[in-house]
Amino acid sequence: MESKFEYRLTQKADADLDGIVSYIAIELSNPKAASDFIDKLQKAIEEVLAFPESDSLAVNEYLPHVNVRKKLVGNYIMYYLPNYTEHEIFILRIAYGKRNMDEILRQLNDK
């Protein structure tokens, strides 16, 4: 199924992804697991592109928009914002699930 949506990573999400892959590949010395994570993330993004409203709304007082959604990707949570007018999905953050999500989401408004 081909999607009419495209996706973009915010600078914070791009930095999150770099940090995650670097941590898994270098700190944990497991490049295969890092590659597997990228594959899982790509599959999750493809699912979001096909069905942007299929994941639950992220409810948090620090979110700048009410329709931010979250999707689990292994032990990580991907926060994204569908833009139906432009047919884009903005991936806002990708964070380890056991981190302080209030702090992660509060940083969405930081430059």
C-alpha cells in the first residue's frame, strides 16, 4: 500500500536517532542490534505513513500540539505529529521508554 504521506525528522529526532544508534553500536558494541533498530524504526515509520491515526494520542501537559501521537519501536517511543494539509508526518522525538518523558517532551519547545 502506497502512502500519500511523507515524513520528516525534526532536528531533535535526528539527534535522538544518532544517539540511539551510536549508543547501541559503539557503547554496547552491537552494530547488528543498531542495524535491527533502524529496520524496526523504518517499518514503524512506514506503518505511520500508511495509517497516521492508528497509534494512540500522547497525553502530556508539555506537548505543544494536542494531536501528537506515539508509537512503540522496541524499547523506544517515537512521537510524531501528522500534518494532514501538507500530507507530512513530523517525527518529533525518539526516546528510550524508561526515560523521563516529561523532560523529553518539555524540550520540544526548546531551540
